[in-house]
Amino acid sequence: MTETVNGPSGAARGRKTTKRAGKGLTINRVYTTEGVHPYDEVTWERRDVVQTNWKTGATVFEQRGVEFPDFWSVNASTIVTTKYFRGAVGSDTREQSLKQLLDRVVLTYAKAGKDNGYFATDADAEVFEHELTYMLLHQVFSFNSPVWFNVGTSSPQQVSACFILAVDDSMDSILNWYKEEGLIFKGGSGAGLNLSRIRSSKELLHSSGGTASGPVSFMRGADASAGTIKSGGATRRAAKMVVLDVDHPDIEEFVQTKAREEDKIRVLRDAGFDMDLGGHDISSVQYQNANNSVRVTDEFMRAVEEGSEFGLRARTTGEVIETIDAKKLFKDIAQAAWECADPGIQYDSTINDWHTTPETGRITASNPCSEYMHLDNSSCNLASLNLLKFLQDDGSFDVDKFVKATELIITAMDISITFADFPTEAIGDTTRKFRQLGIGYANLGALLMASGLAYDSDGGRAFASAITSLMTGTSYRRSAELAGVVGPYEGYAQNAEPHARVMRKHQAANDAVRTMHAMDIAVHREATKQWAQGIEIGTKQGWRNAQASVLAPTGTIGFMMDCDTTGIEPDFSLVKFKKLVGGGSMQIVNQTIPVALKKLGYTNETIEAIVEYIAEHGHVIDAPGLKTEHYEVFDCAMGERSIKPMGHVRMMAAAQPFLSGAISKTVNMPETATVEEIGDIYFQGWKLGLKALAVYRDNCKVGQPLSSGKGENKGKDSNAAKPAEVVETVKTVVVEKPIRKRLPKTRPSLTTSFTVGGAEGYMTSGSYPDDGLGEVFLKLGKQGSTLAGVMDAFSIAVSIGLQYGVPLETYVQKFTNLKFEPAGLTDDPDVRMAQSIMDYIFRRLALDYLPFEVRSQMGIHSADERQRQLDTGSYAPVEEEVSEPESLKTKPSESVDQAEGRGGVEAKDAKPSAAAEAEIKRETQVDGDMVAESARPAPKQAHTSAELLQVISGTEVDAPLCFTCGTKMRPAGSCHVCEGCGATSGCS
């Protein structure tokens, strides 16, 4: 797309040019045609963007008649309209077309490039403008969100999403940290810093002779500040990273900080406080607004490996003031991460071994999502390529276009530093001196699947390695060329040798890649060429940028590009929901699947059968005609064949040697994961050469949307009798045999249809006329199926227990929060989400048959009660009536024949209401004295795409609620992103 030339060269193409002294870039057309503007090559259409509050149905955003290309999805256009269009909604100055947004950004970049001597001629500047416009218009790549927010507006021209601050061992510096962090949060961005320069609580203050407070104490003030700014109106929580070195004397306190707070949350919750996400009382706990990470060195990790001791050093003198067992501390880190997902781990020796500017200073910290790692008081602007855009119709990867796109994007990103504003003077000074960039990509998971490669496979990792190497190799080659045009970065002369050394390390890693298929062979061949050229040019001219690449979460901009997968992540699920024009959604099988099946050699007829099977079941197991050896190609982050934790770690290790920075990613682990398994993940991350790693064990946090009001206390049972009391109360015990209380032949009953995670069923509950629930019958699955049989047997067991006196609340306590598939969205307004069929059934039974006081203690409330709590601060009604459950205020069913059923439970054919009867097609079969029914599915409801995604993929029970629209978010790197509105919980 571009080449470096001396002097102007546009005249050869017959274009009028403006001559400049010195060098400049010649920009060649790749995507565009001379004389045709990119806007004129697409079909544009008008759309209405309307968003409603998920709780009340009230309209929260409305802009009609916005203009987008016809190939942009409704979701992408909605996110861009609501998040990136500038101007007051409803005013004449409000942007209403994608053209206006792209022009605002692209023309600013093109003008700055011309003004600062990047182009050989004005004609080259115009080609740059058109090529950049085309790639953004066609979703080939995207800049990070601050570019879309700020560039070309009257606001400060902030282009960076990632910031690293610094704090020294003085009160002035600590208070300045609070101030600078607050300013960054106010702008909607996040920051990270290392607190290891602050003296520990085990060291003395020279001025007074007293003991220092230690960094953990100062974390409290910063956390409170972040929480206040968040609650003051931000659309996402303040994103921040706090790092402490492993040799800091307060490291043990730091490791336990958030785990202790999680214990506090449990105690407060059990005492009746509202500790759910967004609850009124959650703000009473500390350190919840930051990700914590421990910086470990090779010395420490070797001590862990060898089981030896490790010294903690004073901050002022560097002397060892305490010796600890390294293996115990490492286990404590894993234990805390098991309990609350913090701390993560950053591998300090590896990070600084790949550091291009060590003569200026060490790398001590990262941004909140851990992908940007460089000097203190610096920033990085990001952009991400959509990898799927380079997959050609013949199944090959378009290497040439990928190279041309990468070099143009790097050029644009470097140009942005010439006009960018920064939140502090120190950050602006460092960024302009070192010009850190962060090019990355999205849709890797989709590309691998479409190419017939499993994410967790040698072939998948080889392809990912080759692509990442090509991206960074091309970026540094272009950076070296830019150094010849507009000069190397200011700090290069001081760091010339270490910078060149890191380039050679990247090149050596590239040479070590072992390719396996024609696709990665072609990509790797070009990567080898790019590294050789880049080092040759850079050795002569230097490099324009101290850093070139990272792998960011790409949450919001991933949706803007209509990506199936974000960052380095695998596909989330095989079945997704597509938002439709005019509202509503439709279920579709991931469109990458047919492409993958064709790549694997299946016929069209077989592909249709497999796709139909996936649409019905949500997975590929036993799909007709699909070879078992191909199952792994369709493994996803969630579902029946979810990728194992080490599969994620190995993929990170495949890409890491070819990145200037690191990778934003959290390794999700099942609830059953052990402390030892988390420790092994952290240990293997070090062995495999990662720079940072975080884990999340499912359901490890209390403050989650579906947590019950009563939890399991840690430690000893507070209700356990003391030994002395046991002695005093030892008496003869008379064991009485329980007596079964049968239901009368005619009794009240209630038939409820339900849908959980796409699975439909019916529940009929019969009750004693004066004494509560007595039997439950469940219909789920086709008659005669294993599932139907299991549910029949389960119904019998529960009914027998109820008739022998087992309290309903006991069943509710045992079966709510039980988690397995199907899980997700329900069609019941009182129970919006369920972790399993059992979770739903017993929440519904609790609402129907338990008194308010009993179920309220278990955190089970109706929709009306939850709304009342929002309005009045109390779930309870003004005048509570608990004498008769609402479900029993119905007309009793007609008398039915009753007989002793299998297993000793009474069976009946309950007559449903007229409305329910209209929905049910009876196919009655008599098996002994048991009567079974089969039901027609209830009508489906329309939901947001974010809600519907959970129907298929399973509920992310620990994901936060979106602060913008209130729906559940899903993971994107180490952050979360809302697919409904594009809001993120951290970096963009």
C-alpha cells in the first residue's frame, strides 16, 4: 500500500502535487479506485435506533433515520449511533450518518499527516484518506473508542484508551495519584500503577520515627475515589490496575486483601444486607474497583519450583527484612484467586526482558486489562484488525492485503500522536517521546474455525503465531520506514541497542515457529520477510515507535466491526441471535460453521443436516455425518465441549513472543477447579513465557445477580452445639416413623408452562386444601425419552418427600442455584434467569407456596417485590397477606381418578386452566396408574440479543449487569462487554 520515496512522486500518475523538501510516503491504492469515493461504492439505508429500559420498558434512547451501509448489522449501527455519534440527541448538530463520523476522524488524520510531513504529495494524502475510509467503512479494522469519542470534536483530542501512572514514596505523590486517577476515570478511561515504591507497614518513617502505613492502606482511599466517580454518573465502573512486587514486605497482606473482603461480603449478606452487584450495601466493602496483580520475578518462581525461601526487601534500603516460604506464598496467591479471582499475576522478568527502552526506565505496571505494558506515566492508542476480512473465498488468507492494511493503520496511529491531547503533562511528554502504539486483532477464533482448525490444537496455534508475527513484523518495518520520513522516537538514541536486541528476539521467535498447513506456511513466509526487512531498515534509520502491538479485549469496537469473536478469544457459542431491523431477534447458527464444514470437505447436503442439528441442540455431539475427529474444530468458550483452561493458556503462549505488549485475557475455570489447578495455570504461564495472566473460577464471587439471600458460611458452623451442651442434652431418643399424608381426590392445582435456556416444559403442582404443596409433576422432553423418564422419577421422589413431611423450604434451599444445562433466560417475569431447570422450578414453587418472610430470607422475590424494593427500599408490601399463597386462589380442578403410582406416590391427571389447555396437545398414555402428558411449546418472547445469547451459551452468572442498559455482560478479554449496547467494564 505504501513505500518510502525521496521527494514528490505523484506527477507520474498525472496528478497535481505539492513538492516538499525531504522524504515522504507514497501511498498506493489497494482497496479503492482513483476517481471513485468509497462512499459511492456502497448502498446506504436509513434506520431507526430505539433503546428501551429492560426493566420498565421506557425509551432511554431514540434517534430515527440514521444512515448506514446496508451490510452493517443492526447491532453495529445501534452501538455506533448510541456511543459514537456526537452532538445532543434531537439537535440539528447531532451526527446522523456513518459518513459524518468517518469524515470527522479520517479527515483529521489526513490533515495531520499532511501538516507533519508524512506524505510525499497531496495526492498521496488523498489516497491515504480514501484507503483509511474504505477500511473503516468495510469494517476491516477499527480505532479504539476514544478516537471515535473525541477526534474532530471540540473536546480534548484524546486518542488513547490505556494509561500507566506512577507513585513515589511521598504524601505529595500519593495525593497526586488520587487526583490523576480521578481525572482519567472522569474521562471514561482506566489506568494502572505499581505501588511497590511506597514503604511497607514494617518500615519506619524517617521524619517522625513512626511506622509507615503501607501501600494497602492507601489503596483504600483510591478505591473510594474510584467508586465515587463511578457512582457519580459514569456509564461503566472505573477500570484500574494495582500492582505490587512479590518482594514487597506487605505482599502477603496485598494478596489477601480482596479475599478477606469477599469473606466480609458473605457475612454481611447472611446478616440480611444487600450485597448483590449494584446492591445498596456493596459499597461498604473495599478494594472492589480495581484488578490486583502480583509482580513475580524469575528468582521468585525458581524458589517456588525448588521449594526454597525468598527474601522480602525494604523499599528504602533494599535489604532483606523478612524471609518467607516461596511455595507457601505462591499457594496463598492461588488460594486468593480461587476465592475471589484476585490477584492476577504479572511475570516481571519476562516483561522487562522484552523491553525496548530499559535505559529510560523499567516496566513496572500495566493498564487495567494488562495488555499495555511500558514506561510509567505513558499511554497507548489502540487499533484492531478484523482477521475474518482477510479470509478469501477459496479459503486462503490474503497475506498481501493484510500487510498493506497493517502498514497503513500503523501510519495512521503514529500520526494521531502529533495532534493528541493527554490527561496529564507527564503522560503527554512520555508518549510523544516514545510513541507507543498498540495494533492488534479480533476474530481469531472465528478465523480458525472457518479455516477448519481447532482453537486448542497445534495447527490453530501455528496459524495464530504466524499471523501475530506477520502483524508485528510489518508494524515494526513500517515504523522503521517512518523513522526515515519523520525521524525515530525521541528516546531511541539512548535505547538503540536494547531496541534492536528485542527486534532480534522477535525474529528468532518467528524462526522457531513450526508451520503445519499451506495457510500458515504462506503467512509465516511473509512474516520472515517482514522481520528481515524491518531489522535491516531499522538498523540504519532507527524506529519511530518504542512499541507496536498488543492484544486488547476489542469489546465495543468488535461489535462495531461485526466480529464473531473478540481479541484472542475463541468463539463464545455455536448458536447466536441476530438483531433484526424494527426490533426483535432471530436465532441463527454461527455463520462460520458452514464455511468450516466446507473447508473440511463436507457436501452441501451433509452441511445442511449438521447445521440443522446444531440449531436444535446447540452443539455438534452426534451431529449426523460429522466425523468425531472434527468435533474439536467447533469447540467454544461455553457449552458442551468448552475449551479447557490450558487450551487458552497455550494459545496465549503462541501469540505472546510476537507482541510488544501483552494479552488481555482471563482464563475461565469451572466452579470445581481446585487451588492446585489455579496454581498450575499460574506456574505454566511463567514456563510458557507469558507476560501476564488472570483466572476466574466460575461462581467464586458472592456479589452476583443470581446469588441467593442465604449462603454457605466459611469456617465453623455458628449453630453447632458446644461440647458441654452436648453432654447436658444427651437423653433417650425415641425415633418416630414418619406418616404419609395423602392428598384428597379433589384438590387445588396449578399448571405452569415454562422455558429455561430454550428448553420448554410444564409443571403441575397439587396442594392440600389447607396445608401447602403436596405433589409436583414435571413434563420435559419427548414422551419415552430418557429426560422425560428422569423427570418423572424426580417428580415421584419430591412428591413422596412432601407427603412424608419434608418442608418445601428444604427442597428450595437444596435445589436453587444448582447449575447445569439448559440454563439462561426464562419466560417468567418473576424468575428472569435460571442456572438450571431445577433452579427455576424451585424458585417458582417458592414464589407460589412459601410465605413472603420465608422466601425473602432466601433472596427469592417476585418482579413486583423487586420493583417495590427499587421504589421504596423494601421488598415487603405495606400490608402483607400470607394466609393463602396467590397460586391457591384458583378454582380447584375437577376430581380425578387416583391410584397408587410407581414408587408409592399418588398420580393424577390435573386439569389445567382454559388458557393452558389451549396450549397443550394431549397425548395421553397410561402406564400402570401413571398418566403422562406431552405439551406443545409455549409462544416465544422477543428479547434483546444479549439476553438471547445467554439462552444458547449458558448464563454468565458472575458477569456484571450493564450500567447502561441493565442486561448481563459477557467476557471480552479481562473485561466484560454488553452485546446489547456496546458498553464495557474496562478498556475499549
